[in-house]
Amino acid sequence: MRLWRPNRSLSSVGENLCESLFFFRSPKLSSSYLTSSPILLHSSESHRVSTFSTAEDEKYGFRRPEMYGRSLSGTVGAYERHVFLCYRSHEVWPSRVEGSDADLLPKLLSSAIKTRENEISVKTKLTICEAGEGTEHSDGDVLVFPEMIKYRGLKDEDVESFVEKVLMDGKQQVYGAHDALAGSYIFVCAHRSRDKRCGVCGTALITKLIEEIELRGLKDQICVHACSHIGGHKYAGNVIVFSPDLDGRIMGHWYGYVTPDDVPELLDKHIGKGELIERLWRGRMGRINDEEGKEVDEDKLPSAEVSKETKNKPWEKDIQGND
């Protein structure tokens, strides 16, 4: 596994974009499994100007009183794998998209993972992300981190087989049509029907991310997705970044209270230099192993220890009164 990272900031991109970008690829996967084209940045919000009133901003946006109300470190429960099911637009997701009878594929996958969770050795989290028109992903595509694999076109009838062979047996590279993912992925909670704070903040963040990424000439290296509820409405804007660290490991780092003003720092510092933004850091996916391969209890990150259990439960009532 090789990771090349520039010493300079992403904001200093010159004429040769390759010199200012890193590219992640696993040597264990043959070229036939690699994506045939660069990762594209996409979102249905890509050309939409996010506007909302001062009153809405003060109640649901970045000026609401709860912003920066507490320390964020330790507000992510422990888990080791993140699965994203690409499914329709975030604008049409119901509040409980994983449990909706009208959205069978998310419901089937969520149910299958929950039913087999004691048999899945790697603790797995499922989130829905946007797919369809204007994106490079179709309904049913499944993105798996930290494995960095995309499975194409999961069907209702294949859900049980997928969970058994990929998530339980770990046969990631022999199951169905799949591609290796490369570059960095940013997921922004924009699940407005679940909580208006996420809808207001998430939409604005996606717009700003796309602007800044295009400004830096990085749209072929960073992919932005709107995603469903990830826990912690009060911390909106909520962002998860999957990007190789200096050792080439993929870890999902969670950020909260992210505003459009923080986006340049998120790109230049976290993705560009592999440094955490500690004041916004909620926690991360995965655990660090010691030299003998044993799991250690606390993170070796500068932001302090990540708790084993979420202190602020994601099932707390949201601002619309949902449990």
C-alpha cells in the first residue's frame, strides 16, 4: 500500500494538479477491479445556492444557541466498518429511511445487518447516501470503508447473500461486481426530514465544499455525498471524512459544529496534511492495534480518548420530536 502526500497545502495547487494531490490504491487488487475513471465529486446540491433567513439560521443553522455548547470528543460510539447504501435523493428520504416500508432496499439491508450483528465479527454501521441523477452512483451501489470497495447494484433478493459473504465471511474481493475506491470521501448529514438542523446546515456545507474543492481543482480526487442521520442532531453540521492517513490507513473521522467557514481548513489541514481539527473532532471509526496486533483501548490521536460508548445517545429526541 502506497500513499503519496504533498508537503504543501492544497490551497497552493499549481498548474500540475497531480503534484498537489494524493492517490490511494491497494496493490492487492488487480487493475481490472479498479475504477476506470477518476472519482467524481457529486451531489444534487452542486449548483444550488443555499439561502435561509436569519430567523431560520438562529433556530436551525449555524447561529443557533447550542452551537459549541460542549466538547465534541467522545460523542461517537465504537465501530470498525462503515457501510453506505446509495439510494435515491436525500430530499425524498423519509425520517426513518432504513425502516420505511416504501423504501424496501434500505429496510432489507438494515434488518439483515441487525439480525446478524452478533455473527459479524467487525462491528458495522450502516448509513444511506445519495444516488441517482447527477451522481456517479446508482441505487443499490454499496460503499464499504475502510476496505475502500464499491459493490455495484445490490438488489433486494441479494441482500442476505451480501451480508453473509461480504460482512460476515469477509470475502470482499470475490463477491459480485465491484470496484476499488480511491481518493477521499466526505459525507455530510443533510437528512432534513429527520431533523431540520441537518437539512439546513448540511445543504450549506455541501454547497461550500463543492465550491472550495472546485476552486482547488480537486473534484477528481474528493467525493462529496449527502448522507442520512448519523447521530447527534445537536452537533450539526455533521461531517465524516474518509481519507488515507500518513501510514496509508483509512479511518472515518467525525466532525461536528462544522460551518462553511471551516471548509477550507477541513480540506487543507485534514485531507491535505492529515492533521485533525481538534476543536470540531467528535471521534473516529476503528481502533488502533499495538505492535503485536492487539487492540488498544484508547486512541493515539491528539484530540483525546474516544469513548467506547456514545455519551450523547443518537436516539435522543431530535428537534422535530422524533425519538
